[in-house]
Amino acid sequence: MGLNSRAAYLFALWTSHLFFLTAGDSRVNPRIITAPKGESRFPLEKRENLITLYHEEGDSSLLVGAEGKLYYFDFESSSNHVEDFPEQDSGACQKPEEEKNYLTFIGKYHDTLLICGTNACKPTCWNLADRNKSEVAAQGLAPFVRNQNSLVLVDGEAIYSTINLHQHNGKIPRFRQVRGTGELYTSDTVMQNPEFVKATVIKQDERRDDKIYYFFREDNPDRSPEAPLKVSRVAQLCKGDKGGTSSLSASKWTTFLKTTLVCVDPATKSNFNLLQDVFFVPSDKNWRETRVYGLFSNCWGYSAICVYTIGDIDTVFRTSKLKGYTKDMPHIRPGQCPWDGNHTPPETFKIADLHPEVEERVQPVVPRNSPLFHNKNRYQAIGVHRIQARDRHTYNVLYLVTDKGYIHKMVEMPHGVLNILEIQPFQPPAPILAMTLDHRRAKLYVSSPTEVVQVPMDMCEVYHRSCESCVMAKDPYCGWADGKCVSVKTNLTMLQNVTLESSLEICPRSVFKQQEVDSPESYRNVTVALFSRYFLHCPTESHAATYMWHHNGSRIQNCSSTHRPCIHFIKNMTHNHYGRYTCISEENGFSQTLVKEWLLKQPAPSQTLMQRSQAVSVSPSFWLGFLQMMALARLFQ
Ligand SMILES: *[C@@H]1O[C@H](CO)[C@@H](O)[C@H](O)[C@H]1NC(C)=O
Ligand SMILES: *[C@@H]1O[C@H](CO)[C@@H](O)[C@H](O)[C@H]1NC(C)=O
Ligand SMILES: *[C@@H]1O[C@H](CO)[C@@H](O)[C@H](O)[C@H]1NC(C)=O
Ligand SMILES: *[C@@H]1O[C@H](CO)[C@@H](O)[C@H](O)[C@H]1NC(C)=O
Ligand SMILES: *[C@@H]1O[C@H](CO)[C@@H](O)[C@H](O)[C@H]1NC(C)=O
Ligand SMILES: *[C@@H]1O[C@H](CO)[C@@H](O)[C@H](O)[C@H]1NC(C)=O
Ligand SMILES: *[C@@H]1O[C@H](CO)[C@@H](O)[C@H](O)[C@H]1NC(C)=O
């Protein structure tokens, strides 16, 4: 396999229409730009419907686990190979469609790469060293059949998992320790039909306080008619948990507690009760400031982001009363991590096991008690990257995957969220099955059913037009230097101020003037046949701008915010229609010319009517782009 030439060709053809950036939602100023450079892609050998990505921070390669195959792609050297993991016939499956080997887990354990798959209902793991596979025990590391409820978390010697150990019994989902200091699992009564979302380990000030937090949805114990059916939760467990002291409790976690994550819009009271995804943003200062970005949806499928801190979650577990428990707390509180080597006292465990939920709930922190934002998109996944901008501030940039195959890039600002780009990584749009981030190299890795792509986070070429467009984009990855919009990764001195209201304050006037030169040479000459049809297309760079077309210097068309992109149609080219056309955008008192075309008559008279101009510049890709633009314009009206 290779970066095959056909794909490369298509990529070249589409390059100027690859990334449509459009207004997804309400809050402020989203940009729409095409044609960033620097992305690269690899095709998969067949259509996949389950993808597991594995990527090491700072590395240029990506492992893609799929059905019966493990793909290796290196985005720097373009080297790649595929390793087959065919299912071994086990006769253990009940349905023929289960007789596949879905690779559901890829991870480093004991310094070797562990790859686990369903292997036709006989879960199997392989150690992979130098393309040599050796089978290892898989219990709890891969499910028997594909399953949304499988979480595996590796932390040093320990592996935690939500996967059933046996195919037919033990259907009640549990959170387990499957490798490490003995097996542990949650009591069957502490969760009601949990659907697991994410888990993490947080090292606290003292080693004995190190905790596992996991996030899930479950049935709401409140069955009143107005209460939602499901609630979103976070649970805690001590890493040093030794299990109970009796034979019945010896393999049970004794430090389990859970609480509700609140994500309610205070203005509309809309309750975003269904947690969909979680992303952790560690703090370099203090574990308490580790941020938890929760992506929630409500019963309409709308989305909200609520942000919590591990410190707040920890405080709730340490201080809150237990729901339904009114007596005095024992000396060692439920949820408290026992001293090294000790067990949780039986009386403490008994109370915790009967009252696993705490009364107090966890509220979002930024802004206080309210979602960071909510909108009508149906987001599926979230990634967050912290970037140090040149204005010396650090910004959290959110990458949200929509159900329509787009990624919304948003910047968290002191007073809300700025929607700066909508990225379409696949052409035509395809469902996004998986996404992972490389913080050090500032890349996104995204997979569709047929392709994986590396998308740079710093796609500054999209704001190339002027200092104003670069600065006004408020993209913390980009600044204006040497007449170009460049990435903050370069060490050029650049103009950038993400919090600035108007770019005019920092952009030099001269750059602005240069734009306005109206020489014949500045036009693109297009020959158009008499009596033919023609249209002029103006790219939408920002939804906050207004656009207009001028002909021979006078205004002929205004485009309102619902007429995007701004297109001027000429149904039948007559003599009067020739001449100079310019598309001008205006935003915040700043105007710029985006398109200059000079329509010229066809020199030869013998042309069939309706034939399009021989305009070389109008390629098939242009038409493709045009059709997509029209589709998008309809989508966002
Ligand atoms: C792969 O495994 C085979 C058989 O066990 C062994 O002979 C060979 O040296 C291994 N190759 C590497 C690179 O480890
Ligand atoms: C960064 O700056 C240093 C000194 O200012 C210079 O020597 C170096 O070449 C620059 N690196 C790049 C990649 O521009
Ligand atoms: C950015 O712009 C704001 C508003 O004009 C100003 O207060 C701030 O000092 C600027 N920051 C930098 C680093 O230039
Ligand atoms: C376009 O044609 C005009 C003459 O109609 C000429 O002056 C101008 O230089 C041409 N522009 C370009 C970019 O070739
Ligand atoms: C365009 O206009 C000319 C002259 O008015 C007319 O003869 C011709 O039929 C028109 N073509 C179309 C397609 O309407
Ligand atoms: C466009 O808008 C301007 C100002 O709002 C108005 O003067 C002009 O007549 C409009 N032009 C067209 C073609 O609608
Ligand atoms: C615009 O200018 C061109 C010459 O550049 C001329 O042929 C055309 O008739 C003019 N049209 C109008 C409406 O002024």
C-alpha cells in the first residue's frame, strides 16, 4: 500500500476546497476559509466501521486498529505498512457477523505494544515487537464482541477495564482492576446500567491519595416524571485500594463513591444530562487545577460543554454527606484512601457500599455553574489543546467533532468562546470515527471509514490575505510577519493579539493600502463567450463581514448574511456585462477586495451559444467547489 497516486491527485485537485470553515453556531465571528497547506492523508485498505487510534506524543506516526488489520502510517516519511490480524476460528460466536477480529485496544504495557481484539468471540492480545506477534493473556482487555461500553486504562503496572471477563455470565457492567495488585471490581449495586465514557488516574500530593476517576451515564434513581431518565456521573476509587477484609468483599473496591455532574443552562434551564465524551487538560502547577471538559447532550441532541476541575470533584467526595445516610460518619470516612497497605475498615465499607452516592453535586467552574457554551450541533467527541500565544496568554482551543463530519475549532476567551474555524477533513464529508491530538507537534489525527488524515492545528495559510484577516481571525496559532500569516511555531517576531477588538490598532497601514491598487494587472482576466452563462464567486472569509460585488466601479449586488457565498450570476452575457468585477468585504470598518476579475470578449466569433468560456482558470475542481459552496450555503441558512 502507499500514499497512492490517485489519492494524491484527488488531494491536489481538492486542495483549495478541502477545508470549509463555516458558521456552526451563535457566538461570534466564525471564519470560513479554504486551502490550508500541510495536511497529509493515507487511505485504508477497506471500508472500516470501528477504528482505534494509537499515537505517541511528539511522534510522527500513527497506529490504526481496524477489523482484522493494524495500519502503521508515518506522516513525515510517508512510510506505511499493514499488519494482518485475522480472526482465529473459535466456534464461540452466536452470530456470523461476530466472527471478526475487531482490534479494540492498542497501548503500551511493560514497554511493549499490546494489541487486543475480539478475535471471533475469543478475546486475544498480541505483543508486537519488530513486527513479531506473540499471543498474551487477554482477559478483560478486549470484549467478546464489539461493544460501546469497553474502556481500558493503563497506568504503570495497573490496567483498569470495564470489559466482562466471561462471555455468558456476569452481564452486570463493572469497573475492574484487571492487572496489578490483584483483581478488584465494583459492587453490582453501586451503578444502574452504567455506560462508561472515560477514565483517568490523577496523582495527588501523597501517593496513597492517588485516585482513579471514571465518568459514565446511568439510570436516574429519581423516577419522578420531570426527572431525566439518565444522569451523568463521576466516580472515584483509590489506586491503593486493597479490597475488603471479608471473603465476600476481598475483591471489591472499598473506596468507591459517585456524584452527579451538573450541566444545566441557567437561562433556559435546559438540562444537558447525557455525557458523551470527556477530555482532561492537566495543569502544570497543581493536580487540583486539572480541568475536565465534559461534552454533554440533551434530549434534543443539542450539545453543551461544561468544565470542571479535579479539585472540585475531590472536594465534593471529601466533604459531602452521603445520600440517604444520616448517622455520624465513621472515623475513616467512606471514600478516604487507607494508609499504605491497610484495608478500609469493614464498617466504613459497609456504609459506603449501601450509600455510594454523595449528596453534593459537581458544578462547572468556567463560567461558574454554567456551561462554557451550548449550541444545536450534535457533537460526538472533544479534544482540547493549550497553546501559548505570542500575546503571552495561554489559550485553550477546543476541537469538536460533529455528526456531519466536521471539526469545529473554538478558542476559550475570558468572556466566552470564539468559533474560529469549521474544518472539513474529508472530501466528500465522511463520518469521523476517531480523533486524537498531538499537543507537542500541534496536529490532529482524524479517521473516516476509509482514510486517516493529519491536520495541522496551525493552518495559518487560511488567513493569508492580509494582516487584518490574519489578526482578526483571532487564531492563537497564527500571527502576521514578513507579509504572511505564519504559525507561532516559527520564531519570527509577529503581530498577534487574540483579545484585541479591532485589528486596525496593530496592523501597519501600508499593507492595507497595497491591497487597494487598481491596476489592470491586478485583475484576473477571464475570456467569456457572448450570450453564455457566467457566475462570479466570492469566498466567504468571515460570517461577521458583509460582501458586495462591483462592476466597472459601481455597486451591483449586496449579499446579506443569508446569501453566502456571495455569488453574482450572469444569465446571458451581453456586451454590457463585460468589464471589471470586484468583490469587496467589510468588517469592523475595514474593507478589503477579495476577488478581481476582468471579463473579456471571446476574440473568435464562431462559438456555440451556451458554451462556457475557455477560461483556463475555471477547472473542474472549481465547479466542484462551487457546488459544495452552494450546498453549504443552504445548510447554514
Ligand atoms: C521473530 O520471531 C521469530 C520466531 O520466534 C524469531 O526467530 C525472530 O528472531 C524474531 N524477530 C525479531 C526481529 O525479534
Ligand atoms: C530562531 O531565532 C534564532 C535567533 O534569534 C535564530 O538563530 C534561528 O535560526 C531561528 N530559527 C528559526 C527556525 O527561524
Ligand atoms: C492586546 O490588545 C488589548 C486591547 O487593545 C490591549 O489591552 C493589550 O495590551 C494587547 N496585548 C498585547 C500583548 O499587545
Ligand atoms: C488583463 O487585460 C488587460 C487588457 O484588457 C491588461 O492590461 C492586463 O495587464 C491584463 N491582466 C493580466 C493580469 O494579465
Ligand atoms: C441571450 O440574449 C440574446 C440576445 O438578447 C438572445 O438572442 C439569446 O437567445 C439569449 N440566450 C439565452 C440562453 O437566453
Ligand atoms: C446595497 O446597499 C447600499 C447601502 O445599504 C445601497 O445604497 C445600494 O443601493 C444597495 N445596492 C444594491 C444593488 O442592492
Ligand atoms: C464596463 O466596461 C466594459 C469595458 O471595460 C464595457 O465593455 C462595458 O460595457 C461596461 N459596462 C457597464 C455596465 O458599464
